[in-house]
Amino acid sequence: MEAVIPMDHIPVLLGEVSEYLKPEPNNLLIDGTVGLGGHAQALLPRVLPGGRLLGIDKDADNLEIARQRLSRFGESVVLVRDSYANIKTHAHAHQFHSVDSILLDLGFSSVHVDDPERGFSFRQDGPLDMRYDRSQEITAEMVVNEWSLEELARIFRQYGEEKKARQIAEAIVSARAQTPFSSTTQLAAMIAQTQRQRGRIHPATKIFQALRIAVNDELGELERVLPDCVDLLQVGGRLAIISFHSLEDRIIKQFFKSHSVLKVVSKRPITASQEEVKKNPRARSAKLRVAEKI
């Protein structure tokens, strides 16, 4: 059974990505987070004839959608299921040496949020999963029920930037001793009972962010992939990264600044226009940083 391609999929900052990466015929391009193939579909015609694209993604379902979306480009596209943290291995295996452009879009897709079975959102009842790669062992349920009080407090504080990290961790540890957590709404309801909501942000928002980051080792993978991206780029090649929260953006900014072989193309992060935000509200928090290898 073929995957259904979401017709409303909108790649974030598509025009800006194309403008700053400057794809040309015969270019080699790596999309380390190919997702549903939206960015790749727009960039591929620019590198033809002669160019190729390597697309990598953890999520098998998303990758199948990307495969259908990009099928018309034939052998110009190579798709691999894996973490972008292993970008160098796959680049070398498929002859992507001295590449012209690398793109990483660090946001999770609306497909993840909209599917209750994936467990990313507390707004719909589903299992505490949160894995991009559903073949990996660790899930949000394991983290919530098995990690120590100290570890939970650490990730809530570090990954969720939650001021009441320890208090929430203590509440979780106490509650799980009576009944282990198994669903998104169960966890969210418990947090809401212990934390008063301020404004429109649900008190479980930062906790769910922290769990997602921990389950998928998002910051660790980002830190590991950055040096490999620089190694893969040829002189004059560009690395473009779209992030969606301050933790990722800080890592990218510091890496670009500290690497002597990189020239920052835009001193300030590139953000979505008001027009794009109206069409795609999730673009509001997107920040694009671009660096060129010198």
C-alpha cells in the first residue's frame, strides 16, 4: 500500500533556502532531513542536468512519501533511512564527495504531530512514543517510567528550559509508583494538575519538548553532525540549517562562529516573512543560519 502524500505539506523557508544555497546544474546536494521531500522537490530541478541529491531521514513513513514525491527525478536521487548524524558514511557510500550544499531542517513534521499513534502531542490521546525511528528501543514511555528523578529533572531543565523541572520530575516519580504512565493525555493531565497554566501555553508543553529531544538524542546528533558537514563541503559550498528552538540555534551559532573554515553568510538568523507565517504558522519559530566553507 502506497503512503498518502500530504497535499498541504509546506516546506519552511523554501524561498530563502533556495536563495542562500544557490543550487546550480551539476551540483551535489545533501538533504540530511529530507522528511516529506518538500525542500528536495524544489531544489532538485535547479541541480539538473548532472546534479544529484542524497536524502536522509530516520522516519520510514516520511521517507516513503519522499520517495514517491521525488520518483520523477530517477537516479538523480538517493534516499537512505538513517540519522543525519551518519551523514558522512552515506555520503561516501554514494559518491557524494566535495558537495556543494547541505541542508538540515531540524523541525519535526506536522505528520508526527497529527498522528496520535506517534505520541508527539498531548492534545490527542496516544501512546508515549515520540520516536522518529520506530525501530529504536527507547521511547518516551521508557524515559518517563524508568529514568531516575535526577535524570528527569536534568532533561526537563536542560532540554525543556522548564523552571519547575525538579518539581515536575518529583510529581512524575511519585505518580508512576502507583500507576505507570502509558499515554500522552495521562501524562499531560498529571502535569496540569500540579502546575497552574499561565497564559495560553499548556504546562506540559516544555516537558513534551524535553522528552522528544531526549528520546531522539536531537542535540547530541546535531553536535556530532556539524563537523562532518564541514568536512563534506567543498570550498565555496554552503551549509544551511533551520532550527526551531533556542537550544538548537545556540549550538549552530556557536559552531559557525568558532570554525575558522566557515564564513557566516548572514550574521542574523533568517526568519519567515509575515506572509509565510500566515500560510504556515509553524514557520513563526523557524530560524535559518547559513555558512560557507572558505
